[in-house]
Amino acid sequence: MNGSVVHYLDSSRCQERLGTMIHLARVLRSETGEATESGTLELLSILVDDDVIQLKEAHSLHEENVERLARAVNRPVSVVRSLLRQFLIKDLFDYQSYYAMRLAAYAAENKNGLLEKRLEMRYGDPKIVVPFLYHDVVYCWDTRDRVLSAPLDDDSRSACYYEGLLVERNHSFATTVELLDSTREKRWLGWEDLWKFF
């Protein structure tokens, strides 16, 4: 995580976010059918009160809870642990200040619109590659090849500005379910394939 700017939500906001995420995960699974694969949505849709309490208070689950979830979704325990660590736990961080700082830096530097054009040229054709800020990392969804990547950028100022541009364009997502819901709602090309990464 990016320094002290990104931190866990306090207990009440964490519980509220978890409730929202669980509700939206269940809605998405019912609307898209279980054939649309997303391990994170599958886990969220079967969390019970004890799981929510542990996630809210400790930002993790006890091993017996992880094993119960693994049995319920018929996946190896290691896969469930990975889904929790890579996606669900990171969904419990507060990215609001981080996104606001990135947006402010971008807005201050893009007064004449030239920075926006330079960034677009540097990061690829938006008709083929859909960039988005997920948690605090920029990812690119290649709609043609159905490949998800997190391009490395050695120019941290440029990356900071690009993150700000993505925040401005509403392509920033603090939670996995927000990302998945947006891809479906906006009909990103190959959104069903993108879901498989999450």
C-alpha cells in the first residue's frame, strides 16, 4: 500500500463496506448467473456474520473459516487464501485520500490539456486497451487479446498523473465488486473474461 495515505477503514465503515459488497456480489451473481466466473464474487456471496466480524475486526479470517469457504466453493484452501489476500482484504482499505491526491496532482498539471494527450499516447489506444485504477495500481484490460496487465512505469510522476486522469474519468475502483459491476454495466468488451481474473 502507498504509505500512510492508504489505511484500513475504521470498524463501522468497514462493516458498512462489507455489507454493501456482499449485497452487490449477490445481486451480480443472480443477474449474471453462476456461469460468469469470479472467485471473489463467489466468496462474498457466501460470507456469514462470523466472517464479516473477523474481517471487520482483524482484516483476516481464521483458518477454519477459510477451510469452510473453500469447501463451500469447491476450491483449494490455497486459492481461497489467495482470493482473500489479493482482492477481498485490499477492498477494506480507504483509498479516498489517495484518489483525491492523485486527482489534485493531475488537475494542477493538466491546465492546458496537453498532459492528458501525452498520457493517452504513452499508455496505449483506449479503443483496444481499457486502463483502470484498481485499489492503488493501474491495470490495463486488453479487449482484443483478453489479457490483464499492470504495466510498470519507471516515471513515478507520470504514473501519479495517469492515476489522477483515471480518477477524473471514473475509472478508479476501491473494491472488486465496484470494478466488476462497472465493467458489466458499461459493457466493456470481454467483461466476462475480465471477471475470471478476480
